[in-house]
Amino acid sequence: MSWLKGDFWLLVKISTAYIGAVIGAGFASGQEIMQFFILHSGKGLTGAALATLLFTYLGGLVMFLSIKIKTANYKEFLNYLLGPRLGKLMDGLSLFMLLGGLSVMMAGSAAVFGEHFGLPVRAGVWVVAILTSLVILGGLEGVMTANVFLVPLKLLAVFLISLAALGVGGLPEVPEVLQSPKEPAGGVAGNWIAAGFLYVSYNMVVPVAVLSSLGRSVSLKLGIAGGALGGFLIGLAVFLVTLAGLAHMPEAASYQIPLLYLTGLLGPLFSLFLGILIWLAILTTAIADAHGFASRLAPGGGSLYRFWGTGACLLALPLSGLGFSGLVRVLYPLFGYAGLVLLVGLLLLPFTIYFRKIKKSFTF
């Protein structure tokens, strides 16, 4: 029974690490889901289903490869996946993006503190910096434990808000085309298939950095199960938010924070609930960014891991002063381009492994 309990908690730790790296401020605000899925009308639900399949498959695949080649950070993972040349380029880019992503989360916390809670803006930056540093000081176990407590809270909040909004509006009657006041129907991609693939690729950089650091820590069976479970729960959250958004279109499309409109229908308590949800999403993503950065520069863990993790928080502080919207505008396209390279590499991985085996069998 103790074996079952130990395996269960390890499964939870792996899946929450994956979820925590994906569900950030853009997801919790509803804006990502609006652009990638809701504006595609009924076909957006099909796109959300496609994203669910991809998140589930890729989560299991990343854990499979990480455990097979026993990675301790994403450099080893990228070199195997993309080859030494492209892997080295992606390694440097990912390191910069993790630090940039951490600064975005600090700036996002400042925005939530100022605009939603009416608190001092800089306090939002320092609270995330301090809490992230404290978690990193606990090592890999500290990161995993923090995710076990924080990620289920934000996932449950997403589920509750979506289901409550569906309870108010009922299931959507989806027309063929939905026009919104600010965006043309169709969102950021031309069709639902492209939207599903782009959304997943855009969100894979940080999860790869986090999951690849676990390659020496878990068994193959648990690793694959944890990655797949985390991916499925991410997809389920995407699907529910898409469904709730469609039930309240076109009104929800006119809001910068679509989930704020949905929670407004449920009363002021839910609006406070949403603010806490967005901030939790920011904090868990900041932890994932700092962990990915530290595990890359100190794959052995220990005091060097703690040094680079807390150092990342300090290095990100000046950048966070540039503001949330400005940082998102500059850095997030990089996440998208890098994510596409990763996605292609991961989807081609089974063929890559197959041809490597053939080449090896013909080598004397």
C-alpha cells in the first residue's frame, strides 16, 4: 500500500509539473483560448479536442525520451531530438526565453496587483520573485511539492468557473460564423487544425524544459503516465473554457480578459476568485521558468541549482520593469517560433528513432 501511495504522489507530481508549465496568465485570463479556439466557433471545439490529443501524446513522449536517455536538463534532450547544431541553437534560445518568461510573469503579477487587487504594483513583482526563490531553495523536491499544492487549485478554479458559466448560459448553440467587435472570426490561425497545432507548439517550450529535468528521477511507466495525464487535463481545461466562452459569445469577445466577463455574471466573489486564479497561474509558471533555467545550468542540483534559480529571479527583475504587455509583444513570438521547431521534432521522433536503429544495424 505504501508503494501505491508513493507511485500515486509521483504521478501527481509529474502531471502537475506539466500543467503548471502550460496554464499561465494568458490561459487563466481566457485570452489565449479566445484567440486560438473560441473565435473559430463550433470548429474551435474540434480544435480543442485536437490540442487535447497533442498535449496528451507529447507529454507521454517527452517523458519517454527523457527517461530513455536519462536527461537531467533540456540541453541533453534537445541535442538528441534536434541534433548537435540545431540543438545548441535551441539551447541558447530556450535559456534566454526562460529568463524572459520569468520577467513576463513578474510583470504580470505587478499588473494583477495594481489593476485587480488595488495593491502596490512593485509589490507584485517582489512577491513572485521571493516566493519563486523560496521554492527553488527547496530544490527539485520543493518545485514538485509546490506544484502539487498550487496547480490543482488553479485547475479546479478553471473547471469551476467554466462549469458555473455554462450553468448560467447553458450549452452554446453555435452558429456557423461568429463575428466579434474586435477580432474577425477565426482568431489567430486560418482554421481550427492550424489553431490546434499552433496552440500546442506555442506552449511546449517551458514544459520540455521542466519535464526533461525529470529523466533520471522517475520510472518509465510512471513518467509516461504522468506526462499523458497532465496533457489530458490541460486539454480538458482548454475544452471547458472554449465551451463556456462559446455559450456567452459575442459579448465575451469584447473583453481583454474574457474570463472576467464570465465571472462577472456569477457575482463579485467570482471576480476575486478569478484574480487569485490568474495570480496562481503566474506564480506556477514563474516557478517552472526558474526551475528550467536552473536545471539547465546546474543539472546535478544542489547548491549550484539554488544559486542559478535565485539568480534568475534577480536577473529577471530589471526586465520586469518594461511592463507586461510590452514584454508579451516582444517575447511571445519567440516562444511560438521555437515551439514550432520543437513540435516538428517531437512529431517526427518515432521516425527518427526508427531510422537511427536501421542505420545502426547497417554499421559494422
